[in-house]
Amino acid sequence: MEHNPNLFFRSNLPAMLRDARARCAHELGTVEERLAFVPNASQGVIAAAASVVRRGTNVTTMSSNYGGVVLGLRSLVRRADAMIRELPSLPPTQATPSTCVAEVVDQLRDTDVLVIDHIVATSAQLNPIADIARAVRRVRPDCFIVVDAAHVAGQIVPPIPAGIDAWVSNFHKWVAAPRPSAALVAVSDRAANALEPLAGSWNAERGFPLSFDSQGTADLSAYLATPAALEFLARWSWSDRDTHCRNVVGAAADMLADAWGVELPTHPELRAPYLRIVPFPGRRHFTAAQEDAAIVTARTRLRAEIAVTSPGGVTGVRLSSFLYNDVTDYECLIGLPDLLS
């Protein structure tokens, strides 16, 4: 690229991007013409919503959805003179597959665009998106459904549910690709015809996904490297990877729950495969500052990097697992509540 930019950008890069898209699309169960690279899931979700939001559009999202995306949607509707509703969601201790569907459909009303998480970041809850989409189509057939699947690629197979319009997932989580690399997939035909990048593109008139390829002088090296991450993971079978990660995070969560004398809050059918929430003893609710302090305590006292969240008002540790983890990695957290008391 640096030796001969003219050759690289004009002649080499288009084919390299097509090849990278094709490899990633195959992994996700779609085709190259339906996948565009974006820097991260949040930007992809906002780009998908912005492509169809106009003056007077009614946007609906969940209060539990990823905070950065919710903030982005608020800004988007303000600029477009559109409207947004943020629906409340039940805490993990009360949510079931049927309530996840009902809390969306029963409050859908005149929604034009629905933005919903596939895996809720704060609670590690796996939403039944296919069931939600099916129910939405019965009462609001033309609703444009955008799914924020930031944590899904590499964790759920098949990753893309039926009945939606646009789906976005990061490759830098369980695909182990470099940042920034994520996929924006046009699932429906109308999404393929509508999706546009947030920034201007020399390929704008060529439509999706080529319109996402030529945005200024963006560094596309992470996109081109993502197939190498997929090839690396292919050294292990999907079954071996999936079994290992499920078993490790499940055993670690049970170990901490037993040590802390708590119950795991999430319905078994709503547990993300490689993520768990384990609440601290005493149903404590931390402020944001206390959550940050707990993270620092784990880092300095236990040499552990953790995520602390408070879904439904009860604070706990969000565990995750990957190929390099085993259950003993989590034993250091057994004494964490005592350090925070």
C-alpha cells in the first residue's frame, strides 16, 4: 500500500476486499454481495438505522440495549426530526423467552424501525430474535428490524436469525480479528437497496456493499486481516471450540455462585453461550463509580480483568470464556466480594 498507493487502491484493493467479504460472508452463512465491513457494531447499527430514518419515522429500541447505540439513536432522531421510544425490559431474574417477545410486540404500536440487541451486553442475555421478528411481522409487517449482534459472530451458529432486515456483529470478539472489524449484513432485499455508509464514498452510486469500501483514507487493513483470524480458528473444529467455551464459562459461573451463595439470574434458555452474569452477594446495587472501583480492585489486588454490570439493578460480574481460558482462571474471583465490602 505504501510502496505504490495508486496501484494498491485502484487495482489491488477492490479484489482483496471482495475476497475478504466472501470469506467472512461464508462464515456467517450469507454471500459477499450482502456483507459490508464497518469499524464496529455500533457504527453499523447507526448506519443501518440512518439509512431508513426520515422525518416523522418512529424508532423503537430497548432501554437495555447497548448504551452507545441508544445515545447514537437519540442523536439520529433529533437530527432527522424523527421520534424514539425506549421500551423497558424485565431484569434477568424475571425474563423468559415469552416475556422477551411480549415486551416488544405488546408495545410496538406504530414503530417503523426496531433496533434490538441479539445479546444484551450488560446482562449477557440472549434474546430470541427469530421469535421476536416473527411476532413483529404479524402486527407490523413493514417494520425495518435492525439487530445489534455485537457479541454473536463466533459465538452462535447459525448467527443470523430469519425475519430481520439488517444484522451487525463485531469480528474482534469471538472471531479474534484485529480491531476495528465488523460485519453489516443486509438480510432483506430492501435493506440491500437502502443501506448507506455514514461517511461519503466514491462508490456511493454503486450501492451496497461497495458504497462502504471507499470512505476517504480509512485504514482497511483490519478488514483484510479478518479472514486470517478465521483460518486460525479453523485449527480447532467448531464443536471443540463451542464445547470448550460453554463448559468453561458454565463451570466458572457455577463455582462463583456456589462460593458467593447466590443464584444465577438468567433463564437457562436466555443464557449466551460464552457469557454469564454472577451477582454479588446481598443483591447489592453499585453506582457507576463503584463499578469502576470494583474493576480496579480486581486488577490491582487479584491481577484479574473483569466486567462489572448492574442489569435490573443488581450488580455482578460478567464472565466470558474463550479458547485460552480454563476454570482455574476464575478461582481468583472467589474472594472478590470480601475485598469490596
